[in-house]
Amino acid sequence: MFAECFCERKIVHEVLFYIFAFLTLLFGFLVVANPFSLNPVTSAMFLVLTIASMAALFVLLHAFFLAAVQVLVYAGAVMVLFLFVIMLLDLRAEERERMRAFAIVTGCIGAGAVLFVFLATIFQAQPAAASEVVLVGSTLPLGQALFTRFLLPFEIVSLLLLVAMVGVVLLSKKDLK
């Protein structure tokens, strides 16, 4: 009974892994070569979906803290900064088309390189014996170190981010008087 349940859980886990891995690759491709829209904001939204799919992969690996950081830091803060930059650049349509062609070429070259490394790793890998997963570490020591030993650098980084945010708001204003 237990063996059947464990086997079914393992199959569901593997199916979910392949689904989220496929979605991560699909959304990553749509960031670079987006056939739906020429608007760079659409590519930024596909990047958010890529990050969310990667967070789901972290959840499947029982790395819940990394999944939360992935969503909060990358999908939240970094994407807001990307959108600020996209809106501040205000690229014209012809410049976008040139940038899009460049992005497609470099994306294909990068994807080919990743595929080459992936296939080379698979063919050189030796099958390993099954081992039990050992979860080590927690977020408690990280939090204690961050708010005791590294409190000053943590606060300096937060002030730098605040100054950068105020700078972006001031730069985005059309009329400075």
C-alpha cells in the first residue's frame, strides 16, 4: 500500500517537474523571440512567468526559501526596475525591430550553447546509485547573521536602493523646475 502511494507521488512529482521545466523554457524563449507583440513590456511579462515557473521548480526541490526569494526579489523588485528602464528608454518602432533581430540572433546562439553544454553533460555523466536526500540548513541562521553581524551592510544596501528609486522617479519626470 505504502509502496504504491510512494510510486504514485514520485510519478506526479516527475510529471510536474517536466511540465514546469517545459514552461520555463517556453517562457524564456518567448522573452527573447516574442511572436505575439513587439512591445518590450510583453517580453518583461513573459520574464515574470519564467521566474514563476522557476520558483515552482524550487518548490518541487523542497527549496521553499529560494522559491520565495525568486518570486519576491526577481519577479517583484527586479521586474519593476526592468519596467522602469523600458519605459524610460521609450524605444521607437524601428529601433525595437533592430533590437528584436539582435535579441533573436543572440538568444539562438545562447540557447545553442546551453544545449551543447546540456548534451555534453548528459553524455559524460555516469549513472549514480540512489541516495537518500538530506536537507541541511535553514533560514534561521541566515536571518540571525543578516540582522546581527551584517546589519550595517544590510541597511546601507537598503538606503542605496531607496536613493536609486528616488533617482528613477526624478529622471522619469518630464519637467524639472
